[in-house]
Amino acid sequence: MTNGVSHRPRLPLYDAAVREALVVLWEASDRVCGKRLKPLLPLLVTALKRHGHLTLEGTVRTRVLSASAATLDRLLRPTRTSISGQRARRRAMPAVQRQVPVRTFADWEDPLPGDMEADLVSHGGDSSAGSFVHILTLTDVASGWTECVALVVRDGALAAAALEQLRTSMPFPLRGFDTDNGGEFLNETVAAYCLAQGIPCTRSRPYHKNDQAWVEQKNGSIVRRLVGYRRLEGLAAAAALSRL
């Protein structure tokens, strides 16, 4: 009390709910810094809500989206510090990966239009650090028809949203979804989407690129030929690739 006037303690603007939401969003962005995370937040909040991973109460959402890059780094510092202090451990095969059967190059006997191989082409340039644009490529084994979608970050929720977009533009139904063993494909979000839509999923053998020979060829003849190998990052770059 000062001069007969009592002062109530100021409530923290960024409480535990805001911090917990930011950790989820930070993980979804592949743990980028605050400067790169800030412009991605609106897209990530929308995508994670659409797929049931994160629903924010109005006040929490407002505070998350209004936080500056410096504030994001400050709020995430304890989590970043705790993770960097952990010793690396050998990762067990995820349950989703164990449930997806393997399909080799020789297993394509008489594919129908719509049996497609999928791969992700990274556009990180000379560095894999931070956040950068990826292109999701789907190639039909029977006809060679190829579809491409730009993803602003490597994320399972965005991959599922891209599949939904592609299914409306292809000239045939998506009858099969064959991928490599990347976490952007073998995760609960993509698995739940394919299950709900009745799309059978298979995966290649680890370190056997020939198992996905059709899409690997299109990665070079279409994506790399048109886009090249430079680093592309941010919403503007993803939008430009979408137009291309």
C-alpha cells in the first residue's frame, strides 16, 4: 500500500496455457527460432485446429498470435534448454510405421490409375537448419500423372491438408498412397485421414529409393528441373511455388 492506495499484483500476460500452446506450435514448425515462427503461427494454428491437434480459447489465441518474435524466444527458452540438455537416445520405430505394410518396387503388379507414390522434396538449399519450404509430389504408377503441392513447413497436418486438396483436382480417385518412412507421412494425422477416406497406405523399405522409382524420377524431371536447389522459405515462397 502506498499513500493509502493498494496495488493488486499484475497477472502475467503469457500464462501457462499460452506457453503450452506455443510449445505445440513450435514442435509443429520443426523447432524454428522466434523470428521464423512468428509469420508461421496463423497458418499453424489454423491447420492444427482443422485436424484436431490444437484448439485455443479466444484469449489464448489472441496472445499467441500477438506475441513478438523476441517474446516467443523468451517463452520457449525453458523448453529449448531442457531439450538441448537431454542425451540423444535411439528412437524406436513409431507405432504408425509398424502398422503400415511395406511395398517394394517389385510389388506393383497391375496398378490402377490412382495408385500413387508420394515423396517430399526439400528446398533448404545448402542447410537443413530452420524452417523452409517443401514440395509434396504424388506420381501415379500406372500413367505417370504427377501432382505437386507446396508446403510452407514439413508437417504431417499440412501433408494431410494437401492430400485433401489433391483429391479434388486429380482426374481419378486416390486408390493407394505409397510413401517413404518420413515422419511427415507416417504419423497419426495422415494415418487417421487415410483411414477415414478408405485410402490404403504402404511404405518403402528404409534406404531403398528404388522402391519409389516413379516419384523419385519426377522429383528430378519436374520439381528440381523447374525449381532448382536454392533455399526457399516463408509464406511468399510457398505461394509462388503453388502458382508455379
